[in-house]
Amino acid sequence: MNNQKIGILIDTAAGDDFQLYENTAIALLPLHIIFEDETDIIDTPQNLIETNFYQRVADGENVRTSQASPGELQAKYEEMLKTYDYIIHLPIPGNLSSMYQTSLMVAKEFANKVKVIEHSMAANGIKECALVLDQQIKNGTLNSIEAIEDFLKTYEEEMYLGIVPGDLKKLARGGRAVGIIQTILNVFKTKVLIKWEAKPKKQAFGRTIGSVSKTAISTIKEKYDNTEYKLIFVTTPLTDEKIKQAAIEVLEKEKVAYENEEIPAMYTAHAGVNTIGFISVKKY
């Protein structure tokens, strides 16, 4: 692999900021968003604006998401292989979409050219992983497929991802984390912190955003050195200011440095506009 050019493919479940990956070996595959009237769009910032995506989710429309088609994925592989000798593909994880299984199927047609990585990272965590992986490959730290796989496994193990869904019923209707949610759907005004991993689990629930945010921040402070890890606080463009401020008050009280980013639209479609999350990743 020493002289091979390695490309990295992720999809818009990691975010739809195509400009972020300029001057990197990272390519972005758009997933699909489907509205109640069966309008099917690819997940791009322009399409989200033109279809008034966030407001439609806020208004309660049953907005669905869909994987890229096998044909779209095949075309993306073919396009990338004009530039790169080999592709590392980090699709949206299998506990959220069938994109992983589709990727395995399509990759068979590109023997010894594409490696699809199984993982349970999500949202902005995948974006961070891809950026670090790109850096590590370019500086020669990772010089074999085995080394890349070992690195990705370790990176995932060191990541914390906690999500507080804005709309539990919407999340349950979409089939995500149903086992966690069904036990608390009927509790009045419950906020639940879900620790996202291979098998997502309820980490805490309470009546306020502040209480569940405190659990997330306490976990991060206990397990992750603030000098070696960075915290990303994610919200949506329409997250209620009171919800954001309640979480920020906890962050500031606990004296935790953080960056603020938008959670990808794919998650907003399933968890609601008042969704927030906390992602801790190792610095490199």
C-alpha cells in the first residue's frame, strides 16, 4: 500500500458540508430524504433550503430517509477509482441503515479496490474520524489496510456519542432505538440520553435537558482528558434556544471546552429539530 493513493468515502449521515473536504482524499456520498408527498431529494444544503426541510420536520411531517441506491454507489466507486487506487468506505452504520449491507454487495464488483468498514460511529463522529484518517494516511502513520482497520477500531472505542432526541415518538416510528424508547414513551415530558454504540442504550433520563446533559458531561469528564479529547456539542438549526442554553449552562458550569456544530439532517429527520448531542473524540 506504500505507493497507493487511498481515497476515503463517507456519506451525508456524517454531515453535508462538501466544502469541508476540499484538499482532502475524502469524498461524500449523498443519502436521500423523502417527504410525505413522496418528493425524493438528495441530502445537500441547497436541497434542504429549497424544500424547507427543517420547518417541515418541526411541523410534524413524516419525513423519511433512504440509502443511496446500488447504482449511485457503484458510480461513486467508479468515479473515485479514476483518482485513487483504493477506497476505504465508512458508510452510515448498520444499526441505522441498510447502506452497510448494500455497500458490501456493491464492493464485491471492485475486488481488491474497496474496503467497507463495519462500525457503529454516527453523525459528526464519522466526519471527525474521516478527517483524522485522511491525515494519518497522508503522513505515513498508517501504511497498510490492517493498520487502518486497527486504527479505526481504536478510534471508535475512544469515542463518546450521546444523543438527546427532541421527539421520542418520531424516533420510535422510524424504528431507531425502539427497545430503549418504548419503556419511557409514556413518561410525561421525559428527556432521555442515549449512548450511541453498536447496541444503543439508555444512559439517563429526567425531566429536564440540564439533568441529562449533566450525565453526558460527567461521563466525558470522567473518561476523557480535556487536553487530549475535544467535545462537540451538536444541535439543529431549529433547536429551541431554551434547550440549547440549558445544555450550555451545564457545559460552562463544568468548565468544559466545546465546539458547536449542526447535527446532520439525516438524524434530524428521525429525532426531531429539538435534538441535541455530545460527541467526544480524541485529538490528533
